[in-house]
Amino acid sequence: MQPYEQLLADLMAEDERIVVMTAENRAALRTLPEVVGDRFIDVGIAEQTMIGAAAGLALRGRIPIVHALSTFLVYRAFEFVRTDVGIGRLPVKLVGAVPGFLSDGNGPTHQAVEDIALMWGIPDMGIFAPADEDELLEGLPAVIAAPEPYYIRFIGFPGRVAHTEPFALGTSETLSEGDDVAIVSYGFCVGLAVEAARLLSEAGIGCRVVNLRTIAPLDREALLDACELPLVVTIEDHFLHNGLASILAGILMEEQVVANVLPIGLPTWFRPGTLDRVLEHAGFTPAQLADRIRQRLES
Amino acid sequence: MTDDRIESLRATALAVREHIVRMSTDGGCFIGASLSCADLVVFLYEEFLSIEGPDDPDRDLLFLSKGHDVPALYGTFVELGWMAPERLGSHLDPADHVYWHPNRSVPGVEFHSGSLGHLLPVAVGVAMDAKLRGESRRVVVITGDGELDEGTNWEALLVASAHGLDNLTVVVDRNAFQANMRTEELVPLEPLEDKFAAFGATARRVDGHDFAALAEVFDALPYRDDGPSVVIAETVRGKGLPSIAERADRWFVNFTHDEVEALLGELHGEGPADLTSDTLVVR
């Protein structure tokens, strides 16, 4: 079994409340079905029914971990997530596949670049956006054990980031220190941020890189600390509006803090292609990110 | 079913209808759909479902997906002794939770509803859980007929059938109306039995106001051992009040106290109430 499904199998062996569901997305669940038997439930291509049924299972004491591509999980079934899981405050864990840039060649129908906006809008909904598979595996037990519903931006790449701190919900991780710029990011983009910071440090620009890990609960303190540096950069494979940049703007308004912020995100759906070419076209390679940050510092 | 039992159920249903009528003022309620399913809800709780009380851990589970009928549900809860009658008086008081749709702050409500096409999917999950645990618990969902326009009901039936959920029963309150008009004039639903059959569910049709007939079709459940059963209960929107029955403009109403008194008289066989309040067709 792959590490993700091995972890699920281990957690399911320890806790019989856990059931794993999918709307026929088995990319990360190849072998698990035969291992866990009836506690693997595939409803077919029916995301709304899957979320409703997950709410029903949770109502009866289960912890359903449900799988679909992020777009169909979060957008097609949004009203079921909001109305059944959200209003019901039920511990359903929503695992969204290929979020953000990871949908690479699929095109805009499959681009979850509004997912943070929607999930942030549901009270008590947690959002876990691991930077790599290692963090996904380290954080998942806490996410599953939490009484709240959670949306998880799935990532299957191991070893993208050298993690520095043990995982905790609502606590960010500082990956590097520096006094000139703070880069705040989550999920897949954290790896890009780390690389951009390395390029900047080679040019004598000190970067603090903050990996948020969970967007909800949010490490507000780390964000406000970052705002004390001369420049704060948010990097996300999400629309510029209603993602991390907007969340930060709201915090600055609430706290009456003035900060110099460079928001890097997507103005609209990105041009599909292979991942490396997507990043290049969208201006998200580490070199392009470093250039934008340097230009902003020089302006 | 004995004649005495039928009389007793009728008396309870009449009391529930009185509660419904009393909730049709000071903000109003969805009176027509509540009156259509009052007999059904009373029958299910009094005769069919195995429930010692709202906290009974082994209880059968009923989900009211057509949330507008909540006065019928709460009225029944009052008659069962699960809900203090005074609480109906706090209808639409934000300090309590008694409003136009059911919610779990009222003991006995299994899950909130209001958005149509939700509780059949939710009940699929509940029925799956009962199967996983090897329980004999029955899971019942009451839907409206207009509610069947929502695709998620049919999606959920496909899934229920695929998973062999013979512990799931869908009860359609077939009052032939949706909000503003007759269902068959907007998006025709018939032939419903054929539609359910095509989705892997077996349906039977019954007079939803005839307690003896209801007992017969519910006693015969489940209708198949490889998927859900459906009871299509033919009912009359506004049943019990000729001045309201089968009137498209008596969907949501907000009557004066005098009109409520007149309607209570009408329930007890007095002449038709003289209703002059504007009725709100769309809510």
C-alpha cells in the first residue's frame, strides 16, 4: 500500500468509527478497499450523495473520510458540505485531490483555486493544506481526531520541504529565518516559496518562510509577526481574492495594522499543461517568484 | 387495525392539526403541506416506528426531508409528550429554535432540513451505518412530491440500491402540489412507481389519510431485499380544512387570531372559515 492508504488502514484498525468513502476517485486508494472491507464505501460518481451520506454516517457516530477531486468535492457538493456537514458541525473529513496547480493539464473545470474561499466561509470548518506527503501523513491523525469537519488539500509528493517543527493544528512552521521578507504560504506552493527564498538569500536578501499548515484554525500570531518585517509576501495557487491574501487583509483590518504586502496568487483560472510549464506560464517558478519579490523590494 | 385504534389515531391527528392551525399566525407557517402529512406522521410515530422516546438508543430513525411540514412533526411530538406544548407558543421567537424548518434543538428531530433533496442522501448514510453494525433498525425518510424534482433524491436512490439498503423506506407525501401549483402542471412526476422501479426501489401507493390502509402497506415492508422501499402516500394538501384544501394560494399562510379560531371551528365540523388575510404564495 502507498503511505497514505497505509496510514488510513492503520488508523481504521485502531478506531472503528472511521469509514473511508469515495465518489469513484481511487487514485490514492488502490489497495485499501480490499483491506478494510465494508468500511470502504464507493458511491460512484455522486459527490452530493456522498457528502449527505457522510453526514448521515457521522450523525451515527462515524468519522467519514471522503475523497473526490477537490473541485467536485468542494464546488459540486458545496451546499451539502455547508448545509449537512457545516450546519450539523459533523466530523466529516473532506479529502480533495489535485487542488490548485496539481490539476495541471485538466483545465479550469478541474481547477480548485476557489476552494479555500468556500471552505473558509463555513464556520468551524478546518482547512489542512500540507506542503508535502510527509506533512499530510504527520497531520492527518490530528485532523481526523479533531471534532470539527476538515477540508484537506491532498498532496502526494514526499520530501518537498525540510520540516522543522512537529505538527500541531493551528500552528504554523517557520522553515527559514530572515529579516528582509516574510513569505507566507500553504500546500504545494510552500516548496516553491522555500526555493524562492533560497535564491533570494543567495542574493543577500534574508527570508522568513512560514508554512501555515492549517489555514483554519489559523496561526494569526505568526501572520501578525510576519507583518512586522519590511515586506510580507503571500504565495498561493488560489485566486487572489478570498484566499490567504484576503484573509490576511481582513486580519490587518481587524487588528488595525499597516503592512507592506505583496500578494501572489491567481487572477483567474490558470492555463493548463504539464506542471512545470503551468508554473512557468503562471509566473510561479522559484526564479520568477524571487524576481517578483526582489523587484518589489527595489521599487 | 381495530376500529378503536383507528379512532384513537384520528383523535391524535385532529389534535396535531389543531397545533398546526395555531402555528399559522403571528408569522405563519406552511399550513397546506403540514396538514397533508399530519396523518402520516402520526401513523409513523404511533404505529410503525419502534421508538421508546427521543433518546432511545435502539430507536428507528425518521428524517423529515420536506422541512416545511415541521408543524405536523412538532404537533406530533407534543402529543407524544416529547415536547412541551408551550414551546409551540415560542414559534418564530429567536430565543427558541422553533421555526419554519426542523432542527436538532428539538428532541426527536434526527437532523435538520430545509434544503430539499438532502435527507434522502443523509438517510442513505444512516442506513449504511445500521448495516455496518448489523442492526435491524429501520430508517424512514419523508419527502415531498415536489421535492422529487431535486436530482439528489434519484442519485441517492441509485446509491441505496447499489448498496442493497433494504432497511431504508422513502415515504412520499404525494399531495400533488408543489409551492405554487400542481406538480403535474409544472414538472410531471407520474408514473412514479415506474420511476422508482427504474432506480432500484419498489413503490406501493396508498391513501395517506386511511390508517388501516397505511397499516397494511407499512406492515408489508420491506418490498424487496436488495434495495429501498417506497410508500407513495396520496394525500390532500390542506386536509381537514375545506377552505384551504387543494388551494394553490394556501401554501404559506399567516392568519389573524380570529381566522385561526374560525379554522379551529372548521376542523371540528363547523362551517368554512371566512379567510380574508392575504396569503403569501412565494416564501
